[in-house]
Amino acid sequence: MLIRAAELRGEPCDVRLENGRITGVAPAGGLARAAGEATFDAEHGALLPGLHDHHIHLMALAASVNSVSCGPPTVRTVSELALALAAASPRSGWIRGVGYHDSVAGTLDRGRLDSLRSDVAVRVQHRSGACWSLNSAALAQLGPLARDLDGVERSAAGNPTGRLFGLDGWLRTRLRPGTPPDLRPVGRRLAGFGVTGVTDATANNGAEALGHLEDAVEGGALPQQLQVMGTLDLPTPRSRRVVRAAHKVVLSERDLPGPDSLGERFRAAHALGRSVAVHCATRAELVLACAAFSAGGTIPGDRIEHASIAPPEITALLATLDLTVVTQPNFIAERGDAYRREVAADDLPWLYRGAGFCDAGVPLGGGTDAPFGTPDPWRAIAAAVDRVAPDGEPLAASEALTPERALALFTSPPTAPGGPPRRVEPGAPADLVLLDRPWHAARTRLASQLVRATWCDGERVHDRSQTQD
């Protein structure tokens, strides 16, 4: 394909795509159309490298399509939660809720859930992804919970409260086997945002999950290039479009390991040639991760997911350790008002930092954490620039990035988030996004509605001018 009159670094250019690569770039009119070559008139829209979401959860995002929204902004009160659960129809004997936040109805345990819906098994995931709340009918279906099963919250009398922490994989094995979620709507939706690559950051990805993701890529359901994090024994992918990424480690302040044992786990991954990605949502978790990396050493590719609270002294340590951070600025736009109420005042200036990481020399990439955040990366890019909470008030405004730096959060290489942004140039993969206007005009809006067309591996997978199936 020959793309004509695309705005590229401020100048109108022609760009040729062949066999999944960019093979030619010249000033507009400088490339002659080859016999039989398709052409696409860019009409001076900005042609950019396709966006890469460096932290997303594809299977959970697909499953959320058939789940009940149980938290803000859709559900904000107990009565609204009751109505949402009452209207829900069970699938395979269960109602699955997502996005719950304590501001709706406080701590959601089996008693509270029973008062809202007790005639069918209900499980509701907290929007942090760390906890599932189950009603009595759901617990009955799972059967007795072993006393030595870590992550089961119990009352003073020793009875399960219905809250399960960090037990996603265990819960999945206890539920009735079902058809894996269809990833085609996810792939299509992401292409509409200009996303041509993703890193699935699900910690318990193993051989089965990898196989389903690879089938989706090879079958065309997921047109995006795919990096897959997961367990230490995650197999090597068979597809050329899928790459085995870091070993994912989730830390929980409720039950933190010692730094030496965590460092040993890092060394075990490094010995297998695997980098490590560590989930750190609190200051304590981030301090522990830094201590463990100090003990276990670092290799290129080691990274911190979220680094939600990173004061200057810890930020400096991240730079010293050569660790990359993958942040989610969209959480400021989605949850900033709740953070202002719930996060300690001393920590608010260091929440989901942007400029502070860059100024300290910490490589900074961006992800949406969908479905725990919006899957639209343009909202994350805009939030990194304006840092405005849902109540309209700014949050840690000094951490704001320029539009160009915010865009770079999602255009850095898939294997090196925070590295130099990819460029539209000969030899580069033909993974591209075309906006409907030049960059100097688009940068003032930064909205997904600006995306006109998307190419993955040279194939046009989204074109707003054509009817989408």
C-alpha cells in the first residue's frame, strides 16, 4: 500500500508499506504508485507509530463484556448496586461483577452481598483486581475452603467472610469449565484506538492462557503484536507475533515476603533469561521491590508496574537500579477524587508520577491496566498532560507531561517501555495509526475519536471511513 499526503514530523509525506514493513518514505508526491498497488489518501492527517499498551489484561477485558459493572462511575450507591445485581442474569450459574469500590457500599463481604442478591452465586471483583467478594451461594458452590489456603479472609470465629485475595487462578480452577472469552471484540476495539501492540501483564498466565492468546493472534481475533508476561514456567510462544515477556510478581502489603527471599525469586527468573516485572501499588511494596532488586540484581527489562506512590528518595533509587516504570496516568482522570480522600496527604504529590520519573532518568512507559482502567490509551495520554481528577480539580499538577512526552509513553518499543519513541521510517514495522488532522492540531485534543485508520503488520485493521462489522 502507498499512503499519500500523511503529515510526518511536520511535513507532508508519502509512505510505502510492503510485507509488514515500511519500505519507503518521501516528500508528498515523491513515491510513484506501483502497478496494482493500493493507495490511501491520508489528507494530511498525522501518521504515527501504532500505540503499544505496555500493561493490559486481555482475558479479563474480554470477560468484562459479560460482567456487571458494580462501581463508579456506573454504580455509586448501595441502591444502584442492588438494582444492578437484581437485573443481572446468571451465566453458567454465576453472576460476575467487576469494578467495585468501597465508596459504594463499604467492605463487600458475604453478608452484604447476601442482602443484595442471595438466590444465585455472585462474585464481585474489586476495581484494584486484588480481591473477589463472594456471597453465600457462591461459597457453597466452591465447597469447603481449606484452612491453609492463603488469601481467604476469615472472621474472628474462623469462618470465611467471602473475601478472597490473590486467588484468581485458584478460583478459576474451581469454577465450571467454560469456553474462553472471545477476544475478537477486544482486538477490534483496541485497533479502533490505534493500538497495534499490547503487553498482557497477567501474573498467572501459563501454558493454557498463552495457547488461547496465540490462537487469537494466529486466527486474526487479535491483530495486535503481543507480549505475554506470566509465571516462571511460561512456555516459549510458537507464533512469530507473540513474545514471552517478563516473569510477573505481584506484591501485596497484606502479606509481604522478606527481601532476601524475593531477591532469590528474581535471581531464579534471571537465570532463565527472564526479566522481572513487579506489581507495586503502595510505598511499602515499592520499597521492598527495590530492596529485593538490590539483593538479587537487575537485568535489562526489569520493571515496576504502577509505582503508584514514589517519593523522590525512592525515585532516585529506581534510577540507580536501572529499573523501568510502567505507569497508568488514566487512573488520575478516573479515580483522582477518590485518591484525594483515601491517600495520605503526604503521598498525594508522588501519586502516578510523570515528570518526576523522567527528570530523574527513570525510563517511563504507559499502560491502561484495562479492564481495571479504561482501555482507551488516548485518555491516559490526555490525563498525563492535564492531570485533572473527575471532580475537575488537578492532582499533583507538577507531574504533568508535554503532549509529545505523554504520547511517547505508548510509542516506546514493546520490549523497552520508556525507550526512544519508535519512528515512521524505512525498515520499521508497518504498525501505524493515522489521525484525522496534523499533529499540531491533534495535540490540543488527544482523543481516540481522532483515530482515522490503523495498520497492524501492514494490514489495515481499522478505517473509520468504512463500515465496521
